[in-house]
Amino acid sequence: MGRVVEVADTKLYVDERGEPSGFPLLVFHGGPGLDHTWFGDYLDPLTGDGRYRLVLADERACGRSDRTAPRPTWTLGRMAQDVSELAASLGVSDGYATLGHSYGAFLVLQHAVDHPGEPCGTIVSAGIAAARWLHGVDRQLAAFEPVELREQVTSSWARERSVQTQDEASALIEDQMPFHFWEPRGAALQEYLRRTAGRARYAPDVIRHFSSQDYGGIDVEDRLGEVTHPVLVLGGRHDRTCAVGASQDMAQRLPNAELVVFEDSAHMMFAEEPDRFLATVRQFLDRITS
């Protein structure tokens, strides 16, 4: 069972896993408009020996967090500030790391730029440093294979701007998922759908809001040199959404970055190559906490 934590003008829901004494890893989901169940139980092995504690957060106005957060605050910058305020409310400001995947990666990268040196480390998984990298999605959709799934995934992206209900959001995400896996009909996708089925609480209004605004409009490429703490950049070689070139470019601009490319993955590396993903994250955490 999770709990809600006050941050500024709203409350965020968190699901905490592992020993309370473990070093906290604050985890932020994709979307926007999804929730912490995006990760299923894939990250749980990090807590196995008690050294690390997971804090899986539902972002502002998402999931089980306060859904009345003022709409003008639905911005990447405000959500990045939420990270610092969540750490303070949890009493971990003196030592924590962040992990964000997809939109969550935009969020933790924005936080790293706005608050350099505050986290002990930042993990950017399937992220970009500028919205210009999303311009290739239409080209990827036009070339997506198998052809018989192309209309399904293309339609799912278009429906983000009009989605209204939980059921519509659930159907949209399920239709879109093949696009995010290297093997669109492979075992990794089927396992992911099985492990996350029926658990998510969507925020259709948040999905609509951000889908028409470049998903937050991240633009921090020219500020990456300001980040003073270590950053682990994770990219999928076959990612059709956040191209691996964005990860490579980001790692070159950051002063203290490690880049790891997952050769057998698209966008969902933690589900496509889970053992390597966990080992890579754990090695990074071991290094910054030693």
C-alpha cells in the first residue's frame, strides 16, 4: 500500500518498496498521464539485499496523486521542482538518486539541470534533452512494421489529443505498446502486458494536455554543462520514440555521464533486457553511494 505526500500546492502518491533504511531511489514513470505501475515489478530486485529503497511516484495530477492540482502547474519545470519537494517531504534531501523513464526521463533531466548537485545521481532512461528529437516519430510511424499493426499504433498516437476516459486511455496505451518494443509481437511485450494488466490509473486530461505541447517541450541541451553530479544515460538501440542519437548527444554534453546502449531493445529497455537493465542501474548506484 502506498501513501500520499504533500509537495507545495498538491499531494503526490508514492509506493515505497524495500527496507526503510535503504538508500532512496526516486522513480518517475512515463506518459505523461500514466502512473507508477508503468514499471510493474521490474525494479523490485534492486531492493533485494536491503541496500536500496524504491520510491515510485505518481507525478503531478497523475495516477493516485491529487487530481485537483491547478492546470497551470502542469509543466515540466513545476514537476521537476516537485522532485526536490518530494525528497524534502520524505526526509531524504541529504542523499537520494532519481530514475526517470520516457517522460519521467525528461522530468529527472530537467531536475538535474535546475538543481545540479542536489541528487547524488540521475538516471535518464529512454530520454531526450530537447523536443526536436521527437520530430522523428512521424517518420517511424510511417515505416513501422509489421504493416498490419501500423494503423493501430498510428491511431493510438492521434487519439492522445482526444482521449476522455480510463477505458479509452487503457485501450490507447495497449494499442501503442508494440511501437515501443523492438519485437512488436515478441515475448517481452506479452510479459509486460501480463505483469501490468489492470493496475494502472490513467489521467486522460493530462495525456490530452501534454500531447498537444511537445510532451512538456523539454529544451535543456544548452544547459547540460551545468549538471555537476553523475548521470547515467540509458538508450535503446532501436527506440522509435526517443532515438538513441539523443542519448548519445546528451551524454557528450554532460560533464559527468556514463552512456549505456541496450542493443536488443527499443523504448522499453527495463522490460526487454531486464537483467542487464537492473545490473547497470545497480552498478551506478553502488558507485555513487560507495
